[in-house]
Amino acid sequence: TQTGETTATIIRVDSEVETDTDGFETRYYYPVIEYTVDNQKYETRLPNSGTSNSTEYKAGESVAIQYNPNKPDEISEKGNKAISAKLIRIKAIRKAIKTYKITTVVAFSHYNAMYAIIASRGLKVKVIGSERNDPAQLDNRKVLNWLRISLYRKLDALVCQTIDAKAYFPEAIQKRSVVILNPITDSLPDPYQG
């Protein structure tokens, strides 16, 4: 299949809040790009780019993309800036573990747990993951979900917030999992409106 290549510009970063079945919210950021093919401008979200890291993409940055010459609105990112950013994070975590002689890493969120597992390979360090949302949210992201489950098998322990979240994972992971509920009191302030 033939592809064209061009450079797009991130014109803004949209954000959306996704709520899991337990009512927990996570904000995701999506870069919106603009590019020109055959003197026609296109504006769209960069595919497969949603991230919970608000600083991963910035308005004004350039992004190399590939497009289908027959349908220029069908695009993909050339190379993958997101993969490079993840590798830099993993390297930074590994460096911190070694520099500060860390013996236990507690990682909140599936991404951070996966980074910590990879970063700690071959080191004498325990990794505890904390699944903060409904793990079934990744069911529609097959490769990411497969990778998460594969890496979670290497966790020393997994903390889940609900029994259902723990039950989502294969038995081998459940055996090293514990449920710790979020503390809820009657004295919580009203939700922020604005």
C-alpha cells in the first residue's frame, strides 16, 4: 500500500473525562492536528494518541504523519513520538531506582505500573501496582490490555479498589492482589462546580 508523508501541526489538545463503572474519573488528552494535502487542509485528532499525561503533546508542535493518497483523511503518526516518550520515562525510573537504591516501587495507574515493571527488570526491587480505575476500560484497546496483563504477572502485589476490579484479572494475578477501598466519610465537601 502506497502512503504519502507530510508534517502536521498540533493546533490544540482536547481533553475528555472518562468515568469507569465505579464512578472514578480519568482525564485523557488528545492532540488535534492540522495538515495540508494537495492544497486542501485537514483537521483531525491524531489517531491512537489519547494519553493521561497532559504534557505529552503541546499546541504548536510538529508531527510527522503518513496518509492514504486516495483518502488523505486516513492518517497515522510516522514513527511514534509516544513510544519515545515512554522509553524516556522507563529509563528515568530505572535511573532513579539505581541512584536512590529504591527497594520498593509503588506505582499508581496501569501505565506507571507497566513502566515500573519494565524499568526494574534485573534489579532487586519489588513493584506494587495500584489499579485506580475499572480495568475493563482497556477491553477495547486489545494490545494495551494484553501488555498490561502480561506485565502485571510480574508484579509482587496489585492493589485494587473493588472486588470486581480484582476479579477482572487472571487468577495468577488475583492471588497477589488485595482490595483496599477508598475511604469515604460523611464530611466530604460538595463537588467543585466550575
